[in-house]
Amino acid sequence: MAMKNIPTVDLTPFFREGYEDERRKIVESITKACTEYGFFQIVNHGVPFDLTSGALQLAKAFFESPSEAKLKYCPLPNAPVPAGYNKKPNPSYEFNEFLIMLPPGSHFNIFPPNPPQFREVMEELFSQFLKIGMVVESILSECLGLPPSVLKEFNDDRNWDFLIALFYLPATETERIGANSHKDVSCFTIVLQDEVEGLEVQKDGEWILIVPQPGALVVNIGDALQVLSNDKFKSPSHRVLRPNGRSRNSFAFFYSLSGDKWIEPLPHFTKEIAEKPKYRPFLYKEYLQLRKENKCKHVSRLEDEITISHYAIPEE
């Protein structure tokens, strides 16, 4: 594992009037981070620390409850995303448990009554992540050189966003994998880590640790933005290794596209600059379904996964 530091940026200037020079420097830093790693961390983002620390504690309490109690909150049939409690099947090549939440108010959401306030805190965390997600979307739009409203107008349906609480058991003598190498399907993902290390990003064949920082959130580029930007920003491979001697928990917020959206490279990165599109148009939920079916086969190698390259246009 390589010992390099993923860039951390302070978003304070984006919540105050003025500070144009500071904003410009931040945009440059994030552009560089997205180009080199596809990952960066943000601080002073506006999500209250009391909320994030409380959410991590409540999630940990839920996941450490007896299995028979957790299994009462499994997903409802026909849910578009398996909202509720999930556990990787046994045998499995990954070792984690998770609880998925769709936007507040969705009738597919399932919350346990214990620990108390879990639902309330999850809903507030979803709301706060959505707020900072809109700020990050605006910054990434600027990083890509797009007019201010292009990404927002293209991606104006927030009903497909979802939040996952994740829990990883301690490593064993023979197995450390918590989440195998993968790429996210979202536009981008916002991750809240506890203090336990484990999240890594791959760059140039090396694995780089995303060191947890108190109060920081991790942001990584997803497949949808890779397509829209015609590979200007790429979705990075990342994984989670389970720690030795202790459990690890985190939250991931997927800032997504509407499943009914047809997606292809934006004209700003093709027609307007006389470059060929690298992806053919496709229905976003078709890609999600292909990924879901592929996951059900318990594919363990990244090269066997259905990825965004499925829609790539071969080079002539």
C-alpha cells in the first residue's frame, strides 16, 4: 500500500460572500485531485459534527445487535433499491452488513425502532448530505469548465439518491476483505468514515489509504460523471480492508441520476470541442439492472464485473 495523501480541501469560502481567489484555488485543487485520484476529502462542509458522530454511534449500536433482531428489517419485495437491512450471503467474497435508506418519505424505507432516534438521525444525515451534495455538484461543474447550471439541470431528480450505513467485522487470520475492488455507479459519492482505517483507492497499480480525518467527508467520482464528462473525470477503483481487532463503520451517500435518464457524454465535451464521444447513449437504469444481475452471480474479480466500459465505443 502506497503512503500518499489524498488532497483535503476547506470549503469555507463557498459558504461566504467574496473569497473569489480562494474559491478559484479550491476549484484548481479539486480538479487536480479528480484528475489524479478521483478522490478528495472536504472539511468545513457544513454537516454538523455532532450529527455525523451521533449517526456513527447509532449505526454501530444497531449492527452490534443480535442477528435475529436485524433480520426483521430486511428489504420489501420489488423495492427499486433494497432499502433496509442487508447482509452479504454466505459464502461470500465480501464481509459486511449494511442498511440502505432511500429519500425520506419513501414507503420502501425500513427502520428499526432500536436504537432510539436512529430513523430521525438517518433522515437528518440524508438531508445534510443532499445539501452538501448540491454544493459539490456545483464545484465539480466548475472544475469541468461547464456553465453553472448544466449539471444541475441535467440531474434535477433527487429521488434516486440513497444513503447506506455500512458495518465491517474485524479481519480474521485468513481474510481481510470488507468490500472488493469496485467502482461506484453514481455521479459521485460522499463517504463518512469513523476513525478506523480501511478505505483505499487504486492509482497506477498501487493502493492508497484514505486516512480518516475528524470532521472530514470523502468524495469520489462515479461512473455517471465519467460518462457525462467523456472521461475527463474517471470513476476510480476502490476497496475496503477490514481492520485487525476491531469493527469499522461508515456511511456512503450516492448522489445519483434518475434511472429514467438517457445518458451519454455532454456536448460540451464532444460536439462543442470536436471530439468523438467515448460512450454510446444508454438508459441509466438499464446499467443499474445489469450491475445488479452481475452482482447476484457473486463475481469476485473486477475484470468479470459489468462496468461502464460495457457502453464504450471501440476506438477506430
